[in-house]
Amino acid sequence: MSLWVDKYRPKTLDQLSFHDSISQNLRALARSGDFPHLLIYGPSGAGKKTRIYATLNEIFGSQVEKLKIDVKTFVTSSNRKMEFNVLSSAYHLEITPSDMGNNDRVVISDLLKDVASTEQVDFSHQNTSKTKHRFKVVVINEADSLSRDAQAALRRTMEKYSSNIRLILVCNSISNIIPPIKSRTLLVRIPSPSTTAISSILGQVAKKEGIKFSSSNELDIQKYLVTLADTANRNLRKALLSFETVAMQNETIQLDNKTLTIVTLDWEEIIKNMSNTIRINRNVATLASVRVVLYELLAHCIPPRIILKTLMFNLIKNFKDDAVISQLVDLGSVFDERLSLGSKSIFHLEGFVAKSMVVIDSN
């Protein structure tokens, strides 16, 4: 049994239900004779990977869905052997070089050079628009987490082997991507779907799964689904996972305002409580207790930038003064940059908390 996120994932561009203009542009690119390198960016849960695979389906056909996992071995400059997982089909590869940490340059240099040095061969004997392309596509996840050395190696690969491979870089933000890569790719931003679009998709899934609600009133059901979409911060993947969790735990989903069934993540509640503590008790004892909580969140593999972002948004919700909000957002951007440049994330998270206390206290 697969998760609803995978079960109802669109396979083709025609099946996508929002951002129609982006789908049309990707279809035009897929059908053109000269498919460019792409840099696809946008918030988490907006459907970046779904659109990429739908585009690959448009280019190569359904063969891209036949995936396998290969384990590649790389030798670092210190003669250390490292294994790396590669998800691939006959026409494309999907990799996450940032998983290798500072050795991501080795993956970029060796793997892409190996793939790009051989020309794509078509054995299908079908003279169709979906089999005429002689290049292989490499999808690189978390491109904004690549080191500068890896990005420089990527730029050289793009120039040297552009006839044999096409790169599709995927990231949440392009702020950490070096300008030479931006200039060599077509930038495509995938914004978050609207709450209306998400609630519509959730409604379709509910009908297909036969989900029972405590009320048969369509307006009540729609209101609940909109609330679910809002709680997920317009993250479609998160909304679907939350909806599935609620459906698995409840035979009938309650729509009464007093017993409204919504799933919230533990770490989000912890950060919300932390923000309230920071706002009310601005002292050294609070800073020490917050440090313990931050260590716990990091120990449970919550990404530091997600912690910072969630904490900042929870803090600014408590203020109506534009000056305070502006200063907190400025602090968030400063410490977000420091997180990307530094190695000890706890220092920068604690620094943001301390500075936030100063800003709140001075206003």
C-alpha cells in the first residue's frame, strides 16, 4: 500500500491541476528540438519534482517511471572510498550530491563526467517525438546545498558535455547558486499552490478513498479542507500526509469546531511554545532553556534553516508593529546567511534568539 502522496501523484503534464501556464511552458520545452538546462526552484511541497517527472514523461515516455537504485563508489582526494545512491532509468539519473557533504565535488566531477562521456542510444526503433532525443537528463536535488567547488565543477561539466546531457537542478532558493550556473540555465519558479487548489485536490482524494465526515454538508467539508491546507502552509505534500494521517486514525472525521481533527507536528508545537517563551521572558535563564530545546530539535534531525524560519514566523505573528516585524525579518535573513556559511548551527540559532530578545525588549 502506497502513501496518498505517491498514489495520486500526476504522471503527465496534462494531469497537473494547478499552475497551468508553467505546465504549458514545460510542454513546449519538452517538444522543442533544443531542451535547455533547467533550474527549478520554489518552496517545499509546491510540486517541483512532480513537474520534472511529468516533463521527462513528455520527452521520453513512460519508460522514465521504471526506476532502479544503483550504488556508486567514489574515491576522495584522501583515498577514502564512499558509496553513493543513484536513482536512474534508461533516460535519466537522479542524485543528491549534497548528501556527501564536502565531497560533493567528487560526485559531480566523476559521475557526471562518466554519464556525459557516453552518448545516449535509443534501442526502441520508434521514430517518435518522445524517442528522438540523444541526451540523458541528470536531476540534481538540493542544488542550493552544493559547495562552491561542486558548483564550479558543475559549471565546467555543463559547458563541456552539453551535447550529451541536460541538467535539471532542483532547489528551494536560488540565493546560494553561483551566477555562472544561473546564466547557463533556464530558471523556472514553482510557487506554492493556493489553499483553494490544495483543498480541491484533497476533496478529490477524499472521494476516491471514500473518506467519511461527521457532516454531509459540502460547505462544512470544504471549510475543513481549507483549514487543513492553511495549517500545512500551502504545502501540498504536507497537507496530503496530514489528511491521510487523520483518515487512518479516525473512521469518521469530525468537523465540529470543538473537535476539529487536525494533525500538527510535535516539533512545530515545540517551536511555537519556544517563540511564546522568548516573547514573554527575555532573560538569560530563558536563553539557556531555549538552547536545550534547540539541541533537542537538531538531534532529531530538524534542519536548522527550517527551525530558524519557523521560529521567525512564529515570533512575528505576535506583533503588529511594522518596525519590530521588519527588524525580526532582517535578523532572520542575517542568521540564515550565517547558517549557510558556518558549520555550527547551534551558535547561529542561539544568536538569532538572543538578538530577537534585544529587539523585542527595545520596543
